[in-house]
Amino acid sequence: MSSSVESVTRRDPYAMTHREVLEAMTGLLAALFTALLSTTIVATALPTIIGDLQGSQTAYAWVITSALLANAASTPIWGKFADLFNKKALVQSAIVIFVVGSVIAGFAGNVPVLLVARVVQGIGMGGLTALVVAIIGSIVAPRERGRYSGYMGAVMAVSMSGGPVLGGVIVDSPLGWRWCFFVCVPLAVIALALLQRTLRLPTDRKEGVSIDWLGAALLTGGVSVLLIWVSFAGKAGYYDWVSRESAIYVASGVLLLLATVWVESRAKSPIIPLPIVTERTTGLAIIASIAVGVGMFGATTFLGQYFQTARGYSPTAAGVLTIPLVAGMLIASVGSGQLITRRGKWKGFVVAGAALLVVGFALLSTIDHATSLWLVGGYITVVGFGVGMMMQNLVLAVQNTVSVHNIGAASSSVAFFRTFGGAIGVSVLGSVLATRVGELSAEGFARLGIQTKSSGGSNLDLGALPAPIATIVRAAYGDATGRIFLIAAGATVVALIAAALLPNRPLRRTIDIDPALDPMQAGAHPATRSESDGAAKQDGARQPALLD
């Protein structure tokens, strides 16, 4: 049996040596590190940025939501491009776009310009999110991918732990918060140089390539309308959750998404191939990813705000206080990846990760403005363990079910729905937080005999407020934060159910799948496959058959 497996592996036209994989990953991980570092730097600096630009809690949420929206809307398009064009050129383009957005953000003089810059950054991030995972899936077999996902986990951990600390240092230094955006430019140049030198992916030029631009436009429109709705619903000065405006937004968004499904089912080359999305493993992974996105992006986004606004710590200290979250992610990601490669079993880690997320968020729902920081650190460590076990392994489960010809579309579909869930989570939880802060602030002001029409939480520049008022607002933020974690816990229960229902399929040892088993490629490439196998037998060497 083992000799048969080895024979199949040797003939695999997509296989690369360990050294070649490491060389290819050097530039990829450098690019991913650049984008993640810039994102986490901004997360810690955001309270200072919004305060300096005279923004509100709504603006705070929208600075995050706009980037997530652009990320989510562009990810499927990047993923489709990855199955049609040269992946190396696409990754380099994504880095350049991200850098352009960073430079614009660094020069932003008001919130609207910052939002535009965040959209540009989000488009670049969408490319990196889709392409890095797709390329790794194109050069490493699922059974062996765990060892390399450990490297990804390490890069993510370093960027996520170093980013908040570096962001805090920059904000507290004479450089100011604008350098939180500028600092990624030299790192991006290094990543581009490494990609040019180390990433070698032969291109198979395709004839008659068509892009489903109508489907992409409808998808982007539907997602954007729904996100705009959840971002402003329930906020003072806008409209209620149950109102005529809400009905118009929801109806428009749903109709656009239904039109997307109709167009995608008839398109020659759909942006999101429906046979892949509706396959049981992918479908359940998408449900779990949406729930994880709501919990992870939505809830953890407000941790930095909790430490700074509610507890009064500096941006640097707030970055240090988030390290337990990242440590949990690092240990769980690297550890689960190594064990999956060694044993070939993945489902137990996904289910355990979902369970840990439920427990972690449930514990965080008990915090207030006076909770011991040791307890908070312990709670977010549990959340980190859950995220580390789930994120990459959900993508691995999906990649295990599709052909290498569709790995970009499959990987980006999961990433798209996770980011979409995260954008919804940030908007909804931000709205819940703002509403709750307003209620608690009003109660605190009433106890002092202060009558005001403002909630006190509309302006995050607490340094400009009188000390008694600032104390009430800080306490309100601390006491209101627990409620958003409770909602996140409810969302991750859905992820746990979906993870438990995932088919426990063994991880294959070859990069590509038998075309007869792939819903998108059944019967489509028998000649190509036999020719590749025949060439491999004749040459006795690896064939550079990565289709870009």
C-alpha cells in the first residue's frame, strides 16, 4: 500500500521538492506579513486616529468595515483570476494596490479620505488573502500542508503580536499615527523583491478566457447594500432595524444576491462556481467560516478599544495586552498543523477549535470595566486557541475536495464568506456597542444630574472631555463590551454545529484530485491528466504543471 502511494506521489505532475516549496513560500509569507502587520498596527492605533480626525464610534466601525467590505467583495474575483492567470503577477499586483492604499491613508486629513484609502487597502488584502492560500494549495498536497501551515501560523502570530506593539510605539512616539500606514511601504518593497526572486510558477496560457463581470458586479452590490444596512441600522440619526429604510435595503441586497446566483448558474466561467459552493464540505465550511468571521473579526476588533478606551491604557500597552490572543493562535495553528501532517486527521481539531471559541467568547461576555486583566488575558488565550485550530484547517478541508484547477475559486470562496461574516460582525457589534454605551453613559450622567442629548460615546477623543464625564464614558465602554462578546459566542455556536457535521474525509497525498471526483472537472481533463502522467513516467522528474 505504501509503495503504491509513493508511486502516485512520484508521478504527481504538480509536486515540488521541500526546498522548492520553502523558496516559493519565502516571498509569499513576506507579502502576507506586510499586509497583516499593517492591519494590526492600525487596529491598535485606531482609537487615536479617530480621536485626532474627530470621528465617532460609527466612523470607528466603518474604518474597519470598509476594508473588510472591499476585501470580501474582491476576494472571489482574485480567486477566479488565480485559476486563469499568472499567480505571481497577481500577488505582486495585490501588494502594489495595498501599498497605494496605505500611502493615501497616511496622508488622510479626514475620515472620508481615510475610508477611501481603506477600501483600496482592502482590495489589496483580498488579493493576498486569496492568492497566498491558493498558491500554497497548488504546490503542496493536503496531507503535507500542515507542516507548511505552521510557518503561516508563525508569520501570522508575529505580525499580529508585533503589529499592535509597534503601532502603539509609533503612536506614542513623535512620528505620530500616520507612520502606522507609511511603515509598510519598505516592507512591501522587500516582499516584492523576494517574490520576484523566489516564486517560480510556469504559466499555462489559456485560450478564450472569460470573466463573469456581471456576476462580480451583482455580488459586490448585494454584499455592499447589506453591509451598509447593518452599519447604520439602529443608530441615532439614521433608521431603526424595523423600518421602511431597512426593508428597502434588505430587499435590494437579497434581490441582488439572488440575481448573482441566477447569473452564476449560467455563466461560462462564474466568479463563484456553484457546484463547488454547494458541495457538502465546502457548504458547511462556509457556514462555519461566516460564524467564525462574525466572532473573530467582530469581537476581537474591539479588544484594542476596550483596553484603551475602557481601561485607559496607552496604545503600546494595549498592544502588549493582546499578546495572549496571538500566543494561543500560534500554538494552536503550528501544533494542529504538525499533528495533522503526522496523523492525517483534521476534523477533531476543527470541532475542538469551534468549541473553544464558544467557551472563550462566553467567558469574555462576563468582563466589565473592572475585570482583572489576568482573567481577560486567560479568556482571550482560549479564543486564540480556537481561531488557530479552525481558520487554516477549514480551508484545508475544502481544498482537499477540489481539483488544483479550481483551488483558487474554492479557497477564495471560504475566505470571502469568512470576511463577509467579519464585516457584518464589525458593523452589527459596533452598532450594539454604540447603543449600549449611549444607554450606560446616559444613566451615569443622570446620576450626576447632567442632562444632555448626547450619549457621550459619540466622540472617542476622551482627552478633550472633563474628567468626571470621561470616567463615566470609560466605564460605559467597559461594561458594554461584554454584550458584544455574548453575541459572538452565539455566532460561534453555529460554527460548532457546522464543524461537527463536516464529512471526515481522509487527506489525499497528491496535489491534484481525480477529475472524476471533482464536481467542476468531471470528465473535463482526462486527456490532460493522462498526458501529464505519461510525461512524468517518461521524464522521471517533476513536471512544472502549475496552471496559472
